Amino acid sequence: MYANLVDVWHTALEFTVEFAVSLPAGSGMADAVCVAWMKVPPQVAWDLARLLSDHVADYESEYGSFTPKSPDEQELS
């Protein structure tokens, strides 16, 4: 599965993480299509956030730091 967009929201009991793929303008479809989502309890969301942070730090150590682009700056493929 490939996703180039992610959205997160929460309730008192769970976090929802939705992964989507943006589509080219004029394709006749919605701007993005959900490809997967997961619901996790707060403890798992905290663990996931920590793991992602650790892996981003490892990535930057190996490949150099980067500054993510805002959605307006990204090119849609």
C-alpha cells in the first residue's frame, strides 16, 4: 500500500489514523482516496509517535536532515 497523505483524529478512547493517496486534478475523482485506516488506543498512539520520531532521527542521521514541504509546495504525481 502507498499513501502520500495522512490524517489523524481522536476520541477519549481511541486515535484514528487515515492514510490516503492524492489524485491528479481533473481525474474526475475526489482529490484523495482513503487506502487504509487504523484505530488504536491512546497507549499505542503514544508508542507509534515515539517510534516514528526515533526513526525520523535515524533517517536524518543516515541521509541528512530535511524540511518537509507544505501541501501547497508538493507536486502531485
